[in-house]
Amino acid sequence: MSFLELTDVTKFYGNTCAVSAMNLTVEKGEFVSLLGPSGCGKTTTLQMVAGFEAVTSGRITLDGRDITHAKANVRGLGIVFQSYALFAHMTVAGNVGFGLEMRKLPKTEQRERVAQALALVHLEQHASRYPRELSGGQRQRVALARALVIEPPVLLLDEPLSNLDAQLREEMQFELRQIQRRVGATTVMVTHDQSEAMSISDRVVVMEAGRAMQTGHPHRVYEHPGTRFISTFVGKTNLLPGTVTASGAHTHTHVALGPLAVQVDGPRFLPGTAVLLSLRPEKLHCVPAGRIDGQVRERFFLGSQWLYRVGTAVGDLMVLAPNDGRDALSEGERTGVDWPDHCMRLLPADETAGAEALP
């Protein structure tokens, strides 16, 4: 049995369905991220796990215990809010020890555990400071220490890094993961930032319109998106409209993309089906003679990479090329574009259709 399990969890606000039949299992010590755009239901899902929102229907179990209707304060979960929600009138040590004080632990044990939690987040020198005297990254660490000091069975993180600037945010992503691994805390994080979710999660759950659309290891979800939405939300992609001309033996599907014909491995579709060919920009290469010819319409310098928009007979293609010392292509320059066969992904043009299984 999984450590944390959501079974058909649904949430209605009046006639509006915020979360629909959410099924999720989280193993002990696992780091799972709920990823999706604003309004997709990810924060509502987290709040139902925390006990801040009532479940309309479905079931939540923690370590075999049904907590669906348990009060938030008896669930004992550690929570880090987007705003950190620190007490301004309390010192760092006071904030971190608040949960232990509420549990009426002996003072000696409180002091020991607060010291351990502050050491974990490298803030032992700041115990007597107040939140207003700390940087954004330090306040984030205080909130994390406060959540971890109670030794919760599950750590819930609601957009924990969204208030930090870009560089600090990236640093904190990896620090957060290191701390989580050191403590072994089962963690569920909500984020709309795909790079954040992909870089530190064991699994991601991509949500859209209240539903879990795809769950899996970040690399698997990125490389094998199940829908058009996932392919564009989790990273960038080129989507080329095509038509299935034949379904070959095994897993091969033949697709016509205007003047270009390709053979794609993966889910098979019936002949005549409208499909989209998904090609990640970093999988494409600008070469003297490629699968298709084109012209560089625009180029953008990204530091470690160049991003080209190449006009071709099948439409504009975005190509990411490493800035590895070779001369960059100029706008207006002719180039071929090529890509490995195994990097092509086929998606239904109609999101509601899905692949049709063929015998």
C-alpha cells in the first residue's frame, strides 16, 4: 500500500468542478510535484491533503489511515506556504519552534530540535533574528525548518520558491532537494514552473482543468508527452500538422506532413487521422543538407544556446543549437534541418480523441 493515496478525489465549489476524480499514490520518501497552469486544481488538491479544503467525494489515506475528513491540526503534516506565513514578532528560533510549543514538548527537546532544524537549513547563526532582518531565501529556509521540525509524515510545499528571484530560485531548488533527501521526507509540491518540477521531482503529475493528465518520471513525461497540452506546457516543442497515411507493422505509423513523409514509432493511429508531429527544438540540427531545407527567419542569443526560427515547407521550425564555438547562422541564411527518427512523437490533433489502438 502507498504511503499517501488519493482515490477519486473530487472538489466542487457550487457547480464548478475544481478537481475531478484525482487519483495519486505517493511512496514513502518520494518527492512528487503537481504541475500545471493557474486554475488547474493543483493548489486545491494540496489543500484537500492538508485538510484546509473539504473533499466533495473520494478518499485520502495516509499510511493506511483514512484522513479524508480529519481536521487539519490532527493530520500533523508539514506545510510551507507561498507567502512563508512567518510570525513577524517572533525570532527565527521562535518561528521554527512554534509547532513544538503547540505540541507542548519539553523545553529541552524543543531547543534541541530547533537547533537541528536550523542547522539543516544553514541558519543556526540567525536564530535570534526576526523575519524582517532576513533575505527572501533565508525566510524561505525558516519556513522549511518550521515545517520539518515537527517531523511530519508528509511535507506539503505550495509554490515555495515563487517569491525568489531567478538565480536564488534555481539555487534553492537544489538545496530543497538535498534537504528533502537528507531528511527522507515524503514530499508533495505544487508549482507552475516546469523546470522546477522537472529538476527536483521523482515524479510529476501534469494537471489541466482539474484533471491529472499524465503522471511519471520527469524525463518520461518530457520525452513522451501524451497530449498537445503536455508537449507545450512541459518544455517547448514544434507541432507540425499531418495526416496518417498508413499504419505499418509493429509500432510504425506513416505520416504525411505536406511534402514530407515520415515514419514514427509509438502509438498507432488509423489511416486518415489528423495528427500532430511533436519535435523538441533541442533535437533538431541545422546541417548543410537535411531532411528539409529552410531559411533562418530570426535568431535569438540565449547565452549557452542559439534559438533559430527556420522557415520550411512544413512551417516554421524552432531549432536550439549549442553555443559551442562554431559560427552562428545569420538571419536570411539557407540551412538544412534534420533530426533523429527516435525523437519524433505523434499526438492526436483532437485532444479528446487519443490514439486508437490497432491490433
